[in-house]
Amino acid sequence: MNARARNAPFAPARLLGLLVAILAFSIPWIIHFHDLSEAGHRVFAIFLMAVVLWVTEAIPLHATAALIILLNILLASNVALIPLPKEDAAPAYTMYFNSLANPVLMLFLGGFFLADGAAKYGLDKNLARVLLKPFGTRPDRIILGLMVIAAVFSMFMSNTATTATLMAVVLPVAARLPAGDKGKIALVLCIPFAANIGGMGTPVGTPPNAIALGALNKAGLHVSFIEWMMMVVPFMVVLLVFTWFVLTRLFPSKAASLSIDIQSTFDRSPQARLFYVVAGITILLWFTEPLHGVQSSIVGFLPVVVMLATRLISDKEFHSMQWSVLWLVAGGIALGDGVAKTGLDKWLIALADWENMAPGMIAGAMCITALLFSTIISNSATANLLVPIGVTLAASPDVAISPLATAIFVALGSSLAMALPISTPPNAIAYSTGAVQTKQMATAGAFVAIAGLPLFIWVAPWLWSLMGLVK
Amino acid sequence: MNQILILCIEDESEVRDALVRDLAPFRPVFRIEAAEDAADARTVLREAEAAGDRVGLILCDHLLPGQRGVDLLIELHREPATRATRKVLITGQAGLDDTIRAINQAGLQHYIAKPWQPADLHAIVRNQLTDYVMANEEELLPYVSTLDGPRLLEALAKK
Amino acid sequence: MPGSEHPVFTDGLHLPEPELEARMIRELDAFLGHPPRRRLEAGALLFGEDVELDSLWILLDGQVRLFRTIQGQEVVFHSQTVGRIVGLLAFASRNRSFFACRAVTPVTLLEIRFEDLSRALESNPALLGLFSAVLLRSMARRNRRLVELQTEVLSLNQTLAAERDQLARTLRELQQAQALLVESEKMATLGQIAAGVAHELNNPIAAIARAADFLGQDLQRLAGSMPGGDVFREHLARTLAQKPTSTREQREARAQLARETGDETLASRMVEIGLAHKAELEEVARQLAQRPEQALETLAGFHQVGAALRNIERCARRITDLVQSLRSYARADEPDPRETDLREGLDDTLNLLAHRLREVEVDRQYGDLPPVSIRGGELNQVWTNLIVNALDAMKNRGRLVVRTEALPSGHMAVHIIDSGPGIPPEHKARIFDLQFTTRQGRVEFGLGLGLAISRNIVTRLGGTLTVESSPGCTDFCVTLPRTPPVRPVPQETTP
């Protein structure tokens, strides 16, 4: 695979994807479904097309998102090219555009600013250096330390950036291990796995979380930053420890000690100090939402304003931010809006007989579906497709599960997928080092998934209701 | 398949053999082509362009039949297709004037004296290709295991 | 004129000089009352220079000279041109002598005190005329003498300048000769070092060449003892004997194979190890009872070893040849002349200059030559200079003809012809000059020195070095006699 081949607009594989997408898109136009409104048909067409495009990546993920917004406006809004029948609800086209400014995106944007600042002022490496010290030099201890750091970082930074940063530190150490020392595999796998798991920990940790939060907000359920953390972090910690256990047992190192040399010193420039203060205040405000009541998305806008005004983030850095992630999330929200407002959701749910299913089974199915999907396709795309359905499902009176739990299950399920190099970018990074084979990654990844699923499906609802977070 | 090329230009077959073999560690990811003179190198470059391959690095001897290595590098540096290509002179015989010219006009990045040490050669090639890949490629991951992994990952983290 | 009231001093000028003088002396004698004559021996000093005088002398008989002492030497100003009257200048400048006066022969003088003379001249107008005339003649003579002297000085100066130039030229030539000596000394030292290095290289390179050969044999034997040995042995033998292929051919073969197999990686792997067709690989795989990919890898291993050995052997041979050339090139210090084929020296030189001949088409037009009796590599320096000059002129690119022929005269001719731009006519006359400058105590040689040295060597051997040049063809021609003269002919500096 290479950039140019991938960028050629009409490579054969891509053309095929587009073709299938068009076919999928045309199904609801050809086949008429009973009980589904005209608007529902149209959004269904868009939904099917989005599935194909997000799975095949025939066009970039965020382009699919933009396409969804456009098609929703052109086909299923009050300004549709072919007007919708009068009896159908025709959502205002601004609703779809508004998805681009969803509060969750603002929260995420705040996360970007903090992450970029941390990288710019070397805070990530410095923290890594400081945090790694107490873990000593024994390989399994070091691995635990790296996992803790990776998890903490990826709660606030993108999983990819976290993995790349830490992998750059770990690679020379891994290279020094003798050939055939399995510790090398553990060393290289622990970081992406921890980053994937850590991403679950906060609303800004990874896009699926934002998508879930966005859908919950639409459904009238507000989850604060700290509430999310309280719900997820315990499981995150358990999973982390389990993963550490699995990796160090599967791939024990023969080396008596390892030394990781992180070259960095704390940046004490005025700019860096200002950044530390801004980051500290932002995170503090996120954690204390129940005390002051200011929503995390609004808090997330604080670093955006301050860091732009004080030029902590330069124009160039501002331009090179990962805007595509925000577009991707927005596309998911727009898709969810369309699904919900046109009655497609209710029709979809009515397809199955939910009453005879145990609530746990439904939640489990969602989680497993998310896991399977996101093993192959992008986590965010998975969340985009599954969250709207899950939340609707949960909101329906026939089903006795909480929408909150369902949305979070989908988000967590999609983060749990780490069996293949293509599952997540962090996995791809680990694979690119050449130190780990797909089989080894799949084995370890399967262990994590198998441990994680029951934890979420059975333990989580019980614990959450015990904590009074879920009804 | 589109690949990044390493082009070795060296007229003595024994030296060429040795050079190509010393570049074996880069084989899995990069295509290694050899040319024996400037005209031949041009053919390789044309074919590469036709196939959609990019030339990441040129290792060029100075004393070539037909055209001097430095002159070839200067010409290639003026052409858009090979402007970004990293250029390394590998010779024992280029004089100071030629070398200065190569640095000023061909963007010469390195000078390897013959006989080379394989470790030096590897380090230089790895470095130059890492620079090239970082400057010209969107996907860095395919090169992490062959080139300077930490540098590529740090660049990736900043993206 | 006697009787005339106002005689003029020019009155006596029409008289012949002896008579004029005789009459003047007569008149003076008469006025002074025949005073006694004064006599001086030859060599006696009459008066010194810059002394007070109160009388002058009429020279009656014999010869005196007037001189001044300059830097301790008596410089004679007048001897033939003294005239009859001595002490004239003292008389004219009132009492101080300018010259000193010495008798050359025994002389007889009539001494007249200035006051007596004044009185005589005042009282005797005839005498005044006579005296004036003698005085004028005398002064005129002396004046002419001065002009002559001046002319003499001038021509002397010229001679002097010419001599000085000659001296400077000689000095320069001496310095150049010394530079030549230093240069040839340097060359001799370099030659000795080269010979020594060549000798030292001989052993290791022989050992390397032999070791490579042994390795090849051992490997063949080892390969033979392995399962499928014949395949390996055959492949190894083929690799060892393989001629270097051009990268063009390799690419073509690869493209061909890629079309045949549809697998570019496989194709390039096969071409690397010298398999031209898929059938060959399949045959090998069948013989080894392996899958084709496996067989390819196994063969590749043998191929790499074989190719490395082949390269060692080939390179060892090249070094051996170079060392050989270096040794025979550097034989300049052999004491005795021996029968030599000029073409060997030319070949050695060309071999050693191979690094500059890559872009040069070398055309060796060797005619039959009888052997010459010279000292080993004596002429190699000439060949080197001429070929290097030719390469410089062509900027290492073009056509170089090296032609040898036996001339009907019994001489032999060697032409070194380059396709460079030629020598500009205005420089042609000077290219064999010794041209060098001294700067900061270091002697820097221009192009000329090489040619000057070459001409020296050739001339010493009784030959000639000439050049004909036009744009695109510059022909340096060395002719040599069959046997060089026993005694070196005198060295020629500038033609």
C-alpha cells in the first residue's frame, strides 16, 4: 500500500466500492418498504450507502461524512430537491448543518488543543519520563509503566499520537533486545493496546465516545465529563491490568532489565507555563462539572480561545489539526439525526421482536457488533453507524435497557477491537515496526476482547446501577 | 506496484554488485535499481516515472563514462521529477571543486568515500530515505521498520 | 699682427699650429729674456690636483698627461690632447689646479709666472693674439676629448647593461636547472617508492588471487558433496565464469522474465542469479526436489558466494596488472640500458593513467619497432607528460592516438595525438620553455616544465621532440635513434 496508489481517485478497488455504494443507495428507491415513510426510505438509502462507503473506504471517511450531510439536506429536509410528502416530517436543513457545530465537537476540539499543546511543549515526553521512573527497570514493570502512561495520555490525546510518541521511545529499546526475545513483542504491543483501552476513559479520549455523547445529548441525556469517567475508568483499569497480564505471560522477556531513555527536559518558557496553566484549569473544570455546572463542551472551548488568542497554537498548527476527525463525527451525528427524525429508527427497530430478548442480550449484541465491525473498519465509522440505532433501540418502550448504557457499550465495543493491524491506527503503528506478526497481535487482541466483553455486558450494568448512574 | 526507488549509478560491475548487495536491508520496502552510466540512469528514471515509481535516493559515482556524476546530479536536481530525490555522491575521486558544485547546485546531501563501510552506508541511506519519506510521503508507517522508526513515529505523532 | 694697433686673438688662427706655437714661444722667450728651461724625468709629477699654482708651463718637448685621482686610481683625461700650455685651468680659474700633471716622457718646459704672462700679454698685442689662438685651439681639442670621453662612458654603460642582463639570464637558467634537478630527483624518489610499493603489493595480491581460486575449488567440492550437488556445482561454475552484464541487459532480461512469469519480484530475483527462463528454474527445482521458490533461495545463496568470489578474482587480476605496470613503469633507476620495446612503456603508462582515460577513446596504432637500448623506464616520464598534457588539453574527453613507427632514417617515432582544441600559435613557440614562478618560496610548475623535462630527456637520448598543432589535432612527435649517443649531447635549453 502506498500513498500515491491510495490517492489515485479511481483505483479499481475504489471504483468497485463506489459501485456497491450506489447499488446500496438505490435499494430503498427500488424496493418499497411498508410502514416506512418516504423520508425514511431516503435516509435509509443514505444509511446503506454510508455503510458501504465507510466499510470500503472508497472515498475518505470524512468525505463520506460530508456526503451524508449534503444528501440528507438534498433528500430529507425541508429544502429537499424532490419535496417530501406533506405527512412526512421534514427536518429543517439547518439541523444537518448544525451537526458540524455540535457541542460534542467543541469538547473534542478542546481535546485537540490540549493534545497539540502537550506535544508542542514536550509535556507528553516529560510526563512519560517522570511517570516511568517509579516502575523500575524490570521488563514487566516497564511494560506496566508504559501501559499506564499510554492509557493516561490517550484519555486526553488521540490514540494514534499517543502510540506514535511512545513507540518512538520504545523502538530503540526493543531493537536492543536480542533477536527472538519475545519481550520485544510485548513491548511493542503494550502501547497500542493501552492507548486503545485508555481512549475509552474520557469523552475526548476517542471519537466513538464523542459520537455516543452526541447521540445521548440528542436523546436528552446529558453525561458530564466526570460521570463518563466514573462509569468507564474502573473497567479501563481492570482491562489494562488484564492486558498487561496477558502480554507479559504470552510474550515474556528474557532480559533482566531494560532501560528506557527519554530525552527531554521540562519546557520552562513563559508560553509553556501558560499552557500548563490552561491545560490544568481545563482538566480541573472538566472533572468538577457537577460542582460548577458548566458543560464540558463549553469548558472545552476555553483552551481553544486562550491558546489561539495567546498564539500558543500558531496559525500553521491550527490549520494542520485533525479537522477530518471532527467532520467524521459530525457526519455520524447528521446520520443519527436523519435516522431519528424520519422515523427510520422506529421502523428498523420494529423489524425485530425485541420483547422476547433479554436486555442484557441486546446490549451484548450491540457491543459485539461494534467490536466485530470496528475490527475491520474505522472505530468512528462503526460508532457512527451503530450508535443512532442503539440509542433509538434503547429509547423505545419495548426494550428494557438504558440508552446511556447502549451508547457507551457501542463506543467501548468499538474501542475494544484490536485484533488486527487494520483494526486501529495504533495497531497499524505497532505492526509497522516489524517486531510483531499479525498472528501474535490477533492472539493478544482476542484475549483482550474476550475479557472485555463479559466485563461490559454483565458487570457494567450492575455496577452502574449500584453507583446510581444508570436507572 | 508503486515503490520508492534507490538508484545506484556505478560503472564498474564489481563495485556495483557490492553496493547493491550492501543495500539488501532496504530491499523489502524499496526497489533497488542499478545503472552503469548517465544515459542508463536516465532510462531507469524514465521507466520508473512511467511505472509511477518515485526515486527516493540516488547513489552516484563521480567518474562515469559519458557524463560526470556531479553533472548528472546537477541536471537531475533541475528536473521536477527528481528534485526531491536525495542525492549522495559515492566516490573517491571527485575533486573539491566538483564537490562544492554538487553541494551548491545539485543539493548534494552526502558524500561517501570509497571504500565505504557497510555500517556507514546503511546509516546514511537510512537517514536520507527517512528525510525523503518524511518530506514526500503521506503514509509513513510502511517505512517504520526499515528506516529510522523513532523519527518517523515522532513525525507521525505531530501530524 | 705685428704693427697693428688692435690685434685680435683670432689673428693667429689661420697659421698652422706648429708655426703658431713656435711664434708664440719665440715672442714669449723674447719678452721674458730667454729664461732657463725646466726639465722633468718621465713619471715625475709637475703639480697635483687642486693645488695653488702661480705659473703655467709651455710644453717645449716631451709629453705629459693630465689626470685626476678617482677612488684611488689615476684616471687620465688628457695625454694627446694636453696641447702646449699646461696649467691652463689654473690660469683660467685663478691659481687652483683642476688636474694633476705628470710627465710621460722626459719633458722640457718653459715656466711662466702668471703675473709675467699678464704683463707680456698686456704689453705685446701680437703675443696676445698668438697666445689666444693657441689657447683656443687647445681648449677646442680638450673639449673634443671630453665629448669623446662622454661617448666612451655611454658605450661602456651599454656594455655593462648587456653584461648584467646576461648575468641575470644565466642566474635564471641556473635556477631553472636546479628546479629541473629537484623535480627529477623527486621523480626518482617517487619512482623508487612506487617500485617499492608495487613490490610490497605483489605478495598480498598474489595471495588474494590464489585464495580466491582455492575458495572456488573448495566450494565446488563442498557443493558437490551436498544433496543435489551437481546442480550447485554447475551453477557455481557458471557464476564464476559469468561475464559482467550491463545493467541495460539485466533490466531487459528482467522485463522479459516478468512478462513470462507475471511476477516482478521473482523475475528480478531470477535475473540476479543468472536464470533466463522459468523453465530453467523449474528444472533446477525438479533436480533439487524443492518448490521453485525454495530452489531459488538455495541457488541464490550459492550465486552470492560465487559472484563475490568472481568479483574478488577479477579485481585481484586488475590489481596484479596495475602492480605489474607500476613496476615496469618505475624501473627508471636501473643502472644499465637494455633492449626495450617502446610499446611496453607506452602500455604501462596508459594502464597507470586508466583512471583518466574512461571517457577517452584510446587508439593504439602500434607499428613494428625494433627494440631500443635505453634505461628501463627512462622514457616513461616523457610518455606520461605527453599523455597527461593531451588529456588536460582534451579535458579528459575525446580521442587519443598513440602511434609508433620505424622511420626510413633508422630512427623511431612515437606520436601522441589528441583531439583537443590545439595550441594557439602565439603559445606554440614557448611551450617547451621552462616556465615557472616562485611564490612564497615554493616553486610552482606550469605546463611548460613537463614538456621541458621531456625535451631534455629526449634530447639526451639523441632524439627530438616536436609538435604540430591545429584545432582538433595536436601531434607531439618523439623521434629516437636506434642507439642513443654514448656521451649525452649538451643540454638544450631554449630552442
